[in-house]
Amino acid sequence: MEKRKNFLKGNLSSSLIGSFFFIGINISSNVRKLEASIIGTMSSKKNSPIVLYKSVSFDLPEEISQTYDELNRILRVKELYDDTGEDKENVLSKYISSTTKKTFAAREEEEFFSSLAKLSNLRAMISVVQEEAVSELLKDWDSSKDSVVTVAISDPGFWLFSYNWDKRPVYFSLSDSYALSQKTGFNVVDSLIPNNPALDRHGLLLFPYWILLGNFDRGKLVVDLGNSARWFFIPPSGNNYEMKENLYYSNVIPCGSILDVLTKQATKGESSIDIGGKLSVQGRCDFELLEFWRKGIEANCRIGDNFCDKDNSPSYLLNEMFYLERLSRYSRKVSSVDALCSAVHMISERIIDSIRVKEQFYADLAYDVILTGAARQNGLLYSKLSTVLAPQGAHSLDEYGGYNGDSFDSVALAVLGLLFTIGTSVFLYKNDTLENVTVGRLTYGSEGARRRMATFLEQS
């Protein structure tokens, strides 16, 4: 596959003529935000340029977030999955505290089924906001509505398990592809992320990241400070397709999610964002608390577990509740600002250590360091990371094609939808290797949408 040149043309109506459009809609991992982007291309040729036209990002309604949190406490037990054949009690003792274990053990299986009605309502609400996102992207673009080929969607979903049946996981998406296709009349592509509870869904986005950022002379070390901190290495590709072997991805630690909670505590609910890190720098780092957190991580992250390989943190260590629970069990009282300052130190330490472990992986390549994500607004965190990782200065995503860090995942998702449409397999990052996979499931929106896809595929 040849590299695709990509560039930003804004909302120039002249650039819309003859283009086919692909939309990506991504729900954040904590179901607090939705981001959506629309890209265009002139044909299905693999070297046809990709144009980013518009991106939007907004907070989801509180009712959606609250319903998700309620279901999450009941349904989302994918970290409990273990294929060793051990009984439930042994599995529970490995992964969760004794208090949580008692709660889970007392939960009857019918409680799972009674929650499906709430899950159905949640899916209906999400399909409404997804439709609104599509409308916002296409607002004032009447001619483009007849040229949208696919809408690619992704969300964290739930993994449901039955210990009384075959002990295998069943994935339930938060998105209703059929409802969205009927509401919009567009083809919808879902299941772009393999249904495997051991895989992080962002690992598959690495390949479109490379398509979007790889066509520069220097590599990119992208540190994404979102709800969880993750980092990618995007090698420069040029015309050398084999450079894909230098792609790397790691999901490290909760970041924005825990900082937001601690900031809200420090401001007594007035704000959840520590702009500039002004609160963080007022606190004192409690190094004994850091060590207490470290011991909790080490005790729960065992090499070889299904959800804890040697590079990526398991799902429960990417949840801020793990760290907040540890904080509540700490031997002495810690002020809110001290806890916030300590959390910044912990996050930066974990990110830097994770990157340094893999330094030999990209040491011979020239690269820029990009800090992105909402938590980069925390000045203390930004300073600690940039000082160590980018002494010559950190960059932002908008320097490389005008991409917005708040919506970059949706751009990558739109690219995945395009790759699915033209039948191109992608590379999934897993356990230090790139696996060639074909993913995706198509729901036709209408007969017209079906013909539109066929017309696009003829433009080769």
C-alpha cells in the first residue's frame, strides 16, 4: 500500500466537488466525550490523497455518562476473564479486593440480564448523539450528503461473562449500528476493533496514525495525555513500506481521569480541570504515597496474565478507581492538592519509564516529540514530560496537518472505515508484533447508500 498524502483544506466548497466522504465517530473510554471527523478522498486508489475537512468534539449528556457508570459497576468485568480453567473464587482473588469479591460473589446472574434494558436505553441515547454529530459535520454541506460512503463507529462497550455457561466473553457495543444507519441513511461500519477482551481498541488505530503522520521526514513520538496516558512511535515512512515494523504502541496509566477527580476535590467541585497546573504546583509530592501506588501496581500486574503483558497496563490499572481506592487506604491523610501533585509525579514517572524501556526500539531514528490530549493543559505534567522527553521542545499535533488532539482518534477511525471499504487489511499492534488483520462489519443504510459505495469502488 502506498503512502497517502494528507492535508487540511478547511471548509472550502471548491474542494468538495467530486470527493467521497468517510466519517469517524469515537466514544471516549470513560463515555464522557464524543469526537467525530469527516475526511474525503477522490477515488478508491490506494495512493489517493486524504483530506481532513472538519472535526467536532463535545461532552456527552450527563444521563448517558451516569447510565454507563451504573452499568459499568455491574457488567464490566472483563478484567476477571481468565482462560486457565480456574474456578471463579481463584480468579476473583487475583484481580479484585476482598470487598469487591464479596459484592461480585453475591450478585445473581439475573442481575446481568435485568441490566440489559438499561443497556438498550443507553444504546438508543448514544445513537441519537451520534446522529447529531453526523448532522453537525454535514451542516451547510448539502452536496456532500450524497457522497458519504461510510460512517465508522467505535466505543468501549461491555464484556459480559457467565460462569454457569461456557465462561467465554460476549461483547456488547454501546452503539446501535442499525439504528444509526436508519437515522442517517448512511452505511455504518462497526466491529473495527477485534472482539477480544485482551486487546486494547486503540492498538488498531496505530496503523491509520501511521498513514496520517508517517509521511514526514522525521518520526513521531506521540504522547497522548487523554483519560489514560498512551504513547505511540510513528516512524517516517517515505516510500518504504517496511518502516511499519518500527510502529509501536503502549497504554500506560490513567491520566486525565484521575487528575480531573482530584482537581474537583481540590476545588470543592468548582472545576475538574487544573489549567496550567496551578493547583498541582501548590501541592507537595508525597513520595511514600508514590511508593504505595507502585506496590499496588506491582502486586496486580503479573507478567503473563491475559490483561497484563510486559508493555501495556491491564484494564483495571487504567481505571482511576484503582488509584483512588489505594489513596483511601493510605496510612495517613493527604490533602487534595498534595494528592494531585503526587498523581502528576506518578503519571509522568510511569510514562517516562515506559518510553525508556523501549528506547532501543527507535533510538536510531530521528523523531519529534508530540504532547497531545486534554491533560497537557496541566502545566506541571507538561513541564515534567517535555523536560525529559523533549529537551529541544515539544510539538503539538496541529503542526502536522492541522489535526486536533481532541478529535484525532475519530480521524483515524474514519481512515479505518475507508480501508475497510476498499478491502485493505490493516495491522493490529499486539505483544510487540504487527498482525495483519481484516476487521469490520457493514450495515447498509439504504439502497442509495449501497449504490454510493459501489460507485466509489469503481473510481479506481
